[in-house]
Amino acid sequence: MLERNERRPTPALAAMLAEKDRRIAELERELALVKARLATSPERKAEVAAEPARPQAQRTIEVTRIKRRHGEAERKAMREKHRLQQAKGREAQAEGNAKAALEGRSFLYVGGRDCQVAHLRQIASSYGANLIHHDGGLREAVSRIDNVLPSVDCVFCPIDCISHDACLRVKTGCKKWEKAFVPLRNGSKSSFARALESLSQGDPIQ
């Protein structure tokens, strides 16, 4: 039960409060509509679409860069492979030409070790050349050197495996018959092979 001193709102005040509530509700509806329009605007859609796309675009750029670097590395490797193949081809051709320069030649090898003779002949054969061996006077007569010299193009002498007399005989005979004289550092296969390679490249034998 209302106390006698409590006053009821006047009709005018009640109308003002009602109008205020209505205005607040209206403003809230307008704000909701504005938010909705903003959420569905093309600009906002573009922004929303771009937000998740940015990381993907960045990844795409990185992948593209990696692929480009990989492609450049592959092209570089292919160019290097092609260059090496060309170099090998030129080397093989040069080697073939060098070996052809000694093809049909006849060489005399004086001294050395008997166990190496078969290997030395095989090396000479790889150049298409024929190798005649003289043991330097161990079992064969030194005079036989004079008989062989006119028919050969060049004479090889390993200075560590030949007698002084045989070496002198060879030098004298080469000067007489104008044959090339090639002293070898030792009687190894590699020493003879290097000498043949040098001859094939320079082809000093006339």
C-alpha cells in the first residue's frame, strides 16, 4: 500500500520516459543495421578474403622462389655436365689423334727388365706401334743393335737398366742413322708410357 507522501509519476513524465526508451531501442536497431551493412560490404569482404590469403600468398612466393633456385641449380648442373661431356669428347678425340700419330711406328727398347717386356709391348700396341726389345747385351750381342736400328723410328733406353757399352752403342747408332734417342729415367711401365704420350703429342719422330 502506497504511502500517502509517495507521488505517482505525472502523465507528462511518463510520456517522456516512454519516448526515451523508444529512442534508445530505435538507435540500437540502427546500430545493428549499420554493423550488418558493414559486415556485408564489398570492401569488408575483400578485407576478410585477403586476411587468410596473405599467409598463403607469402607461402606461394616462397615456394616460387625455391622452385626458381632449384631450376637455376638444375640448369647450372646440366650446363656443367654438358661442358664436361664436351671436354671428355675433346680429350678422347685428342687421345685418339695422339695415338694415331704413332700408329705403324716401330720402336727399339734397349735394356730394362725382362719381366716388363710383355707389358711394354702391350703399351706400344695400344698406340698402334711395334716394339722390338734388346736386353742390352745380357744374352744378346750388342752388335745386333746396329742391325735393328735402321728399321726403327726411335730408340728408348732406361738409364738405370742398361750397360754403359750398350748405351754408348745406341747413341752412336742413333746419330749415324739419324734416329730419335729417348733416355728414360727408369725401366718402369709408367716411364715408357709417359714417353710415348709425349711423343704422340709432339710427334717429333720423322
